[in-house]
Amino acid sequence: MSKAKLNPISTIQLIELPKINSDCQGLLTPIYGRSHVPFAINRIYYIYDIPHGSKRGAHAHRDLQQLLIAISGSFEVIVKDGYDEKSFVLNNPAQGLYIPSMIWRELINFTDGTVCLSLASLPFDENDYIRDYNEYLNIIFSR
């Protein structure tokens, strides 16, 4: 298991993504890893048809970095670093929330029709997840 790098909540940032207007034919937002996103993109997935009142996330990653985008609809992301907590509302498909490794995240308050796109720095690895908040705090405070 890797020795996860600890990141303070101040390293989380909203990233403005480019918008290209195609002469009244709509907008296009290209996303390039290591250019618009501060990591190489190794996995892309999205969540949708989220039942009203659901909570997603509720975990941290040891090594994975992530960019979350509300492609449609909106949701709230609560992030914690063991010391501080901050909340972001995502509702703009040309804006992403960058979450580095070792940050606890919870996704809540999904509106109807929400599609949440996730760009991830690593392939799926169950060993990268910390799914218990008390375990997460033990890791944070044992450093």
C-alpha cells in the first residue's frame, strides 16, 4: 500500500473549462488531461438516475485525483480533510471540481436529471478507497 500524500482542503479548486461557441449551434467543452485537468486522465465514468435523497461518495482515495463535473442538473459536494470542511455546488458543465487524493467527499442534493461526470487519475482499484470516515481520520491524525 502506498503512503498516501495528505492534502489540505485548500488544494481543492473549481476549474473553469473552455467553452467554444459554434455560431449559434451550441457550446462545446473540450477537456485535456494535464492541460485543463492537473493529472493524466486514466478513467472516465458518470453517475445518473440518482434517486431523490441519495448520497454518493462518502469515501476518500489514497492516491486517485478526481475532477467532478455536473454535466446536467446540479449537486453539492462536501469535502473534508480531517480538520476543515467546505461545500461546493456544481451546476455548470463548463466548471469542474478538482479533488486531490486523501480528501473525504460526499455528494448530496442531486436535482432531477443530474448527470455527474468523473475524470479520474487512476483505473479503479478497491484498495485505493477509504470508505470508513473513522479509518480516514485515523490515517490523517497518525501522520
